[in-house]
Amino acid sequence: MIPYHFQNLALFLETETKGFLMDELAEGAEKWKGISLDELLSRFLPEIIDGILRLALVFVLFWVGRRVITWLVRLCDKALERQNVEVTVRRFLRNVLKAVGYTILVMILLQLVGVAVTSLAAAFASAGVAVGLALQGSLANFAGGILILVMKPFVIGDYIVQGENEGTVREIGLVYTRLQTPDNRRVMIPNGKLADSSLINVTANPTRRLDLLVGVSYQADIRLAKDILKRLGESDPARLTEQEVLVFVSELADSSVNLGLRLWVSTGDYWAAKWRLTEEIKLEFDQAGVEIPFQQMDVHMR
């Protein structure tokens, strides 16, 4: 049950509220009672016409602005395509140009209809600063991705070495670059790290120099060993014939005479040629009696 004094209070508020609303309605009706239709039209018609014209102008400007933005984006995309810019960079720049163009267009239209865009711009700027601070690392990787796609230190299909990571480039994203290692592992490297540190692009050039270092004992005939190395290097099927095969004494080490073999091969034939020559050198040296020294320990028992 509701207490008696609360019932009286509710009845009083209801009565007073109804009376106030009725008074306001009566006052409003009295105000408009003496105004004719011509006076209403003369007072509000200019504002209505101005609003309709502004709305029509907004639609026209939006249609024209869209056409202009589309034309500018296509023009920039064709210019980038003539410069052989990567598809990923072109797609990203197209999206950026569209976003900037539509932002400017919307601000112009809002200003036209009487909306103050200064406060909106300040709010967007503050939000941009906050997002930038929160995503500082990701933005660094994003900037690194743009630099990689523009400067092209490597492209998809290249074999690169960066610190402890190496592999074939399979994808260059805006934040990460994906490598595939020779044993079929996937490695994701942040683009900021790739852009800020040194790396080796193994397959950037079509040819590579193959260097082999072989040690022979001091008692071995180094002239015979050099002749064997020369013959094997010149007869290897991967050798580029326009480049000379070099055989030389590289070092007189503590327990061996180190001989060097140097020849040029195609980049794709590098590892096959290296493995093949290493095996053939061992077999030929064994057959010719050229000793390849190895570390050993003599133990004397008393």
C-alpha cells in the first residue's frame, strides 16, 4: 500500500503538470491564432527554399566530387604502373587517396550545410595521435613495408639472409614478410626489422662465384693437386665458360697447405655445383694419392 501522503503528492504533481501543459498549449495557440497563411509563408518560405537549395547543392557536389576522386585515383594509379611500382603499393596508395579525398569532400559538404568542422578536425587529430602512440611498433613495420615495396631490396622469389633467418621470399605484406626456409618452415619477419638492418640477397644477380678451399698435407705434390682442381673446375657442367677458373695457394696453415678453387656458375646451379665438386675433389685426390690432412691425436701409454 502506498502511504497517504505519497498519494496526495502524486495527485498534486499530476494536477499541476496537466495545468502547466494546458497553459503552454493555450499560449502557443493564441500566439499563432492571429497569423495568416501568407505571413507564415513569407516568414518560413525563404528558409525552406534555402534548405532545399543547400541540399540539392550537397548532392551535386557529392556526385561531382566522387567523379573527381575516381579520376585522380586512376590517374595516379596509371602513373605508378608506368614506374613499375609493386601492385601492393599501388593498391595501398589508391586506398589512401580515396580516404583522403572523401574526407575532404565530407568536410566541405558539412561546412556547406552549416556544421562546424573545426571541432571535428580537432577530435580526429587527437584520436590519430592516440592511435599512433598505441600502434607505434606496428606503424614502424608498416613504414618498413612501404620502403621495401618502393625501394625493392628484394622481390618475391628471392633468397635472402637476415641475421639468423634465411629463406625464399613468398609474400611481402605491409607489416610482415613471409619466408619459406629450405626445410619448408615458414618464417614471418617484421618489415621494420628488414628495413632497418642489413641483409643479403643471395639470388639478386643471375651469376655467383663459387669458392672452394681444400687443404692438402705438406708432403703432397701441390702441383698435382692444383692440376686436379683446375681440371675438375673446367670440366664441371655448371661452369660459365666465359669466366676463367682460378686455382691458387690460399694459405700455409699449421697442418695443411690450403688450395683454393674459384669459378663462376649460374645462381640456380650454385649448390649443386658446390656439392658435386666437393665430392669429385675427394675422389680424385684419393685416386692420385694426394693426402687431405685431418686433425688427430696420438696417445702414449706408460
